[in-house]
Amino acid sequence: MNETNSKFYTGDLTNSTIENANLHETTIRFANMKNAQIIHVDLTGSTVRASNLSEVYLEGNAWWGMHMNQCDVFGLNFDSGTLEDATVSNSDLVNLTINNCLIDGLKINGVSVKELIENHPDYRFNGESVPKKTLYNEARNRT
């Protein structure tokens, strides 16, 4: 699938699998993608607006410059991805769980999460369980 610069409006992609696709600079609006699997998809520069992404499984996708507005992502499973330089604003993060993630520079309302965790009396660091920073070349491919 190579749909660069495409527009998808009001689609039902419930239980769909999108794999090894190029959706660079694509606009997706009013789509129902509940329980979809999005695997190794280039979503750089894309916009997803007012769409249902609940219970979506995401793996190995490119997200640079992607925008998500007014989307339902309840039950989202995001595994082995990179959200570097991302911003989450005005969102409901109730019961959000973050496990085994590199959190250098992660802030909530301007407060360093890493410093809060490191200063917590029950904190026990196991450096082997935290993934290493993902490196990219100039073409933005993983190295």
C-alpha cells in the first residue's frame, strides 16, 4: 500500500490490518479503526482527526510530524515505538501505563518524571530492563 498524500474520510476499518504501508502525509478523518493492527507503517507528516483508534495495536511505525486531534485511543497498545519530541495536550491519560521505556526528558506539566521517579523512596533501578535509545540515520531509518 503506497498512499502518499491521500485522504481517507468516514471509513470503517474496524478489525483491519495495515502492514508495511506508506501513508506519508495522509489525512484520516472520522475513521473507525477500532481493534485495527497498524504494523510497520510510515505515518510521517500524517493527520488523524476525530477517529476511533480504541484497542489499536501499533508496532514499528514512523510517526515524525504526525498529528492526532480529538481521537479516542482507549486501550491502545503501543509497543517498541518512538515518541521522541512528541507532545500530548488536553488529553485523558487515566490509567496510562508506561513500562520499560527510556524517559529522558519526559515531563508532565513541566516536571521531570525521571527526577520524580529517581527521588522516590521505593525506586529501584535496573538498567538492563530499560531499552536503549533508538538511533536513526539521515533518512530517518533505524540504525
